[in-house]
Amino acid sequence: MEEAEVAMPVVLENLKRHITSSNDFFGADQSVAFSIDALKRITPKNASFLNVLMIGAGVTNQKGNNRILALIALGEIASEHSKSLPQIKKALSNSLADRNPKIRVAALKGLGQMGKNAKDMPTLNAIKRLKLDSDAEVREAATATLEKLQDD
């Protein structure tokens, strides 16, 4: 674990450099996926990691597949960042209206990962509306997210 913590700044820098710039035409950049996975295990509470994910999850990130990874990871580490929960939930909720159905699915998965921290009426209503989405995957994800939130 010590070696992992020593490598953390390098992995974080790799993520910062690539999450909004790497070619993800054929899927998420593997170095981005690796970096997110490693940082979730090594240092999920790290504020710099959270900041990079927030940038990666933002609407200005044109790298859709990398953005998907960031949205899901935000939900997974949200409980480690109690002071940032409102910002995390807002980033995920804003992505529910994205024109890309894969982004909407990722935002739903992220909100589902947040559990009770995502349970407020505006968020639940937005998720319920997505049960009527034109995309079948989005409808399925909305149903699954609502069920997960009701179980929490």
C-alpha cells in the first residue's frame, strides 16, 4: 500500500492530463479508466481527485466516454466527501438532461451509488421523469436507480 500512496501524485497527474483531452472515440481512454480505478482504491477521500472528477464529469468535457467514467466514479466516492455532496449531486443531476443517453445512464448510476445522499424530491422527480425517456437504456437505468434509492 505504501508504494501505491507514493504513486498517487503521478496517477492523479495522469488523470488530470487525460480525462478531458484523450481520444475516447473507441471507448474510454484506458489510462483514464486505470487512474480512476486506482485512485478510488488508494485515496478516495483526496480532494484533488474529487476536483479532477468534477472537471471530468462537467458538461464542457467533450470526451463522452471519459465523462461517463467520471460521473460513475463521483457517485462511488461521494460518501467520502460529505462537505461536497451538494456539488456532486448537482453535477450528476445536471447530467440527467444531457442529450447523450449514455451520459444520462452514467448520471443515473452515479446517483444510485450515492444512495440516501441522492434522496430529495427534485432528484427523485428528475429520475422518475427519465422512466419515460425515449431511450430504453435510460428508462431501465432510471427504474434501477429508483429501486436502489428506495432500498437505501
